[in-house]
Amino acid sequence: KGTLYSYTIAQAPTHPAFADDVPYVIAIVELEEGPRITTNLVGCQPDQVTIGMPVVASFEDVTPEMTLVKFRPGQ
């Protein structure tokens, strides 16, 4: 769990693999334990994102060998 510390909305893909995802939210999440992590915010529209919103971890299997941690709005 954590809190959205900062974010930007990518209007152009930062890599060709993300071309189908634009616009998407690149976020800095402050974890409950203290550290901050750069990630993506998923599960909400970019115009619904607010600094300080609670978020929870969400795991996306990219390949059988690779899983990415992303965050979604939480309680």
C-alpha cells in the first residue's frame, strides 16, 4: 500500500512497446514503509488522478519470467 506522491501523464509512448497504452500515468508512489517507487498507475482515467490518493500494488505478468508491479487506486 502507499500514497501517490507525484505523477505525469505520458501523451506519447516512452517506448514503442507502450504505444497502445497512451495516455498513461507514470507515478511516484510513497510506500507505507517509507521508500518511493517509480511505477505506473492503472485502473483509473488520467483525469481522476490526484496527489495524495491511496494506492495498492497490482502485479502484471508481462512474460512467464517477468512480472511488473504497478499500482491502482485503493482504500
